[in-house]
Amino acid sequence: MNTELTVYLVDDDAAVRHALGIYLESVNMKVEAFDSAEGFLDKVNTADRGVLVLDQRMDGMSGLELQTELESRGFAFPIVFITGHGNVATSVKAMKYGAVDFIEKPFRNEELLASIRAAIRRETDEYETQAARAGAYERYSSLTQRERQVMKYIVQGMSNKTLAEHLGVSTRTIEVHRSKVMQKMQAESLPVLVRMAAHLEAQ
């Protein structure tokens, strides 16, 4: 899997691709350029990570059509639209479907760079959240039914004594189950376990 973030630049204007590619590489960004939405779709896969800088109006599939197609295929690239033919309705639709920004040409390189960096932060945050959820779910799957039951109550703040009375077992039994839950979930504290439980609820 490609874990390095890439700026995918999709624009059918060769001059724009060339100029933006040189600029973004000058600020130490990895860039892959495509002259069409179709060309990008042929290359990209769900293991790739990055940010999509996308022209709205192109020959063939438009930027909005590519955005819709990516969503239908389960891709989650944050998108920065660039366009020389912007209008309010188009920009609102793009943002509604998750675009980070919608920038009209001509624009300053610094303006685009700021939007790309915001998109990178979003992608990184979402990737880390998904990784945390996947890890929590994998560890949760290793718990026995009783351990899951104990975890459910302790993250709600129930004490060992109260839980023991609720389940009709000894406090010592609850202590043993609680210790196993913390160990299997790799949670060094109750607040960490509570956060893991929140990730599980978001699955």
C-alpha cells in the first residue's frame, strides 16, 4: 500500500499541469499529473493516499462527475477544485459532496498551497481515525462474550462492586475480567478504553 501522500493533479490544460507541477514539487510535494478524469480513474486504486487537485471543466468527464464517480467507488480523496468557469451553484454542489475548496483561476500559488495543506490535514486526520477504529475493532473481536459485557459497563463508569452485583458474580471475578479487557484492548487507562469504545460505536 502506498502510504505516502501524493498530490494528484487532474487538468486537461498542459500549461497548467506543467506550471503547478513544478511549483508543488518546489515545496517538496509529490505530484502525479493527469490530463483527464478518465486517465486518473485508470491509475488510482483504493490503497492510494493523497489529495486531488481537480479542474472542474475538462473534455470528457467533468470534475464534478469525477467527484461523484469516486464517491460511488468508495474513494475518499479530499478534493480541491480549480476552475476558470466557476459559479455559485457548481461550487456549492462541490462543497456539499465534500470538496475542501473551490478556487477560481487565475489564483495565486500560495492560495492553492494553503488549500492543499488543509486537505492534507483532513486526509491525515481521517486516515488516523479509520486506523484507530480498525485497530479497536480487531482487538475487540478477541474478547469473550463476558469480557465484552464487562467492557460495556465499565466504560459507562460502573464500579467493580456495582457490576459484580449486577451480573451476580464476585467482585474478584469482575476484577479478573476487567484486567483481561484492558490487556486485550491494549488500553493503559480507562479514558483510553472509553475512546476505543467510541471508535467501535462509529464502525
